Amino acid sequence: MILFNQLGQESSLEPIACFLLTSLFVPLSLRASVVVVANAAVPDSVAIARYYLEARSIPEDQLILLNTSEEEAITWKIYSETIHNPLLEQLIQRGLIEAVPSELSDKLGRNRHLITQHHIDYLVLCYGVP
């Protein structure tokens, strides 16, 4: 395929096509180690997260939807209650983090677990997650 650049000269798409092809074919082992987090209260956040999953062939079960504030800036209390603790619990339940359970929390309300191992290389926070 031949395109013309702004000066009217021919331009090949080969370098662009190679980049797109290599970025679309993410190794299976990497796909399983990517977790995508979106805000269930923001429809665009969920839409972007689903698009990201599809574009990179990441399994749907690697998506975590949190019900948190739609505000950009939040308090530590809201962060602990609606982001940190629910995300940590989801990661443990899905086997992406191995941890020794604990009922302890720090002064900000974040649950404390002894994390022994994780299977996550990338945690992608989508638009809408404060």
C-alpha cells in the first residue's frame, strides 16, 4: 500500500504495518500477566478498558471493575475503601497475588496482607480511576 506524505511524495506503510503487527501480537505469557482496572461508575472507563483488552488480546478475566468515585482527586479514606482494599481482594481471589490473610490495617485503612508471590507484570489503570 502506498500513501502520499504532506509534500505529495510516495510513502510506504511497511514500517507502520510492522509496528502495528508486532504490537498486536502480545505473547500469551505477557497477556496473562496484565491486569486492567476500570471504574464501573464511569462508562467511558469501562469502554476504554474493554477496548484495551480486545486490542491486545488480553483475556476478559484480567479486567477488574471497581466502584469508586468519579472525582479525579479523592481522600485517603475513599482510596482505601474503594480502590486499594477491593483491588487487593480481587487480585488475591483471582490468584494473581498469593498472600497470607490478615485482619490488620494501617492508619489509612488499607488492609495489610503478607504477600508471598504475584503473577502480575503490568497493572493498567484506565481513564476514570482516581
